[in-house]
Amino acid sequence: MNAHFDLRNFQQFAKTLKQFEAFSESSVAQMHDNNRIQAFVYLNSAKLNLEMIVGNFSAGLVLVPTIEQQLDEYSLYLDRHRVLVFNYKIATLHFGAGNYNECIDYLRKIINDQVDLRSDLQCYARLVHLLAHYELGNTDIIDHLIKSVYRFMAKMQNLTVIEEEVFKFLRKSFSVHRSMLKPELEKFLQAIKQFEKNRFETRAFAYLDLVSWVESKLYDKPMGVVIREKYLASNRRIKYGTL
């Protein structure tokens, strides 16, 4: 399921999720606590992923209270890494839904965590945290955050050409007049869109659909609408055999 999510294989992802959901209710999956907890982790992680790749951020957030209740219930049996991943997914759902303050709250749970796990998750938590503050217009701290996040990602050796373009755009966006922001967004989109289908760069897009975020700002549409339109277009291409 993770591979289908990373590659945005909508149809196969949904099909595999349905199969796994059926398995999670089987006697094998429910046989003992370990199987039941693992089924919970993979199933609910996939459910959140599905809502993200089809742009239904609000629908994904509806699942969060139940997931958090179960995370609390299974807390003694779950490693910290699993919890951090759920926090990141919930944060990105809030980001996509435009709930930037809530997004920041969940990302802080990752950033402030002292467990030395998943440097990639720590890097992208900081990057999305930066973007959330950018969306909120917190210009008084953006410059500091840009420098801080850039240094951290460079130290963790997690800077690819895509992240470099993000930082380039953010730095430039505060030095141009608002009327000139659209041309900068177009340049930014052109710079990163070419890597969207590059198998060596797909990891960056798996953490956050940056292309859709830029398009949402460029075309003045909610991010969820942009992603949903792509999902529907993909379904039409599959239906008519043009994919």
C-alpha cells in the first residue's frame, strides 16, 4: 500500500486497502493483541493516506478522534515511531484542510520529541511547520525558520533539489511585491513539477504534495480541490484507456 501511495496509484491503492480491511477483520488478524495492533496501525495509516491522495482532508480528520483513542489504548504496545508517523499524517491533513494552527500543534509533537528516530520525518515535519507559518503570514519568524530548517535538513543530508526550490521560493516571495508573486509561483511550479514522476524524487512528494500546494496558490483553489480534480481526471483516463 505504501508503494501505491508514494506513486499515487489511486486505483490499486484503493483495491489493496479494501483487501487489507477485509483481512483485518479475519480471525487471523484478531487472533491476539500483536496481530490486532499491527492491523490497526497499517489499516488506519492507509485510510488516512487514501483521504490525502484523493483530497478529502476533512474526511480524513473525521477519523482522527477514533484513531487517537486507539493509539492511547495501545500506547504500551506501540513504539514511538508509529505514533510520530500518525502525528505527521494528521498534521498534513490539517495542512491540506487549511487548519494551519492545528497542523503546527501536531508537528510540534514531532519536532519536540527527544527520541532520535526517523531523521526524514523530523526534516519534513520542520518543512511543513515552516510552510504552515508561511500560510499564516507569520512574517516575523519566517526568516529565522527558513535558516533554521535549511540548516537542519542540510545537517541531516536530506536536501534534494525539490527542497532547495522550496527554500528558494520562500526567500524570494518576501522580497517581491505581491503583484509579482504569481510569476514566482509559476517559476516554482515549473521547477518542481518536472520531478513529480521521477522515481528518485518521489519521496519528497510522498511527505507533502508540494505540486498541488503550489497549484492551489497559483490557481486560487483549495488544495483539496486541486488534488480531487487530479484524482477524478486519473479515473477518467483509466476508464477510457488513456493511461
